[in-house]
Amino acid sequence: MKALWQAFSSDESGQGLVEYALIIALVAVGLIAILLVLRNSIGNVFNNAATQLNNAPANPYP
């Protein structure tokens, strides 16, 4: 039983995958938090761009 426990505790084959998953989850949570804080500013940028494109002249070369 002791040998089985030592073999199980020394096996680190899935450690890298778990670390990458935690990093990805942390980045995703950070991006969601940033987007929630800046959602009005981002919406204003896209609305201004849409307004400028809608008000653009149909024929820019007279």
C-alpha cells in the first residue's frame, strides 16, 4: 500500500494541463471584469463609428 501511495503522489503527468487551465480561467475572468467596467465606453465607440459611417457621403469624389 505504501508503494502504491508513493507512486500516486509522485505522478505529476496532469499538473501542466491543470496549470494552463487555471491561467486561461484567470485571464477569462479578468477580461470579463474589464469588459463589464468598460461596456459603456466600448458601446459609445461603436455607436460613433456607426454614425460616422452612416453619415459618410455616397460619392466622395465630386
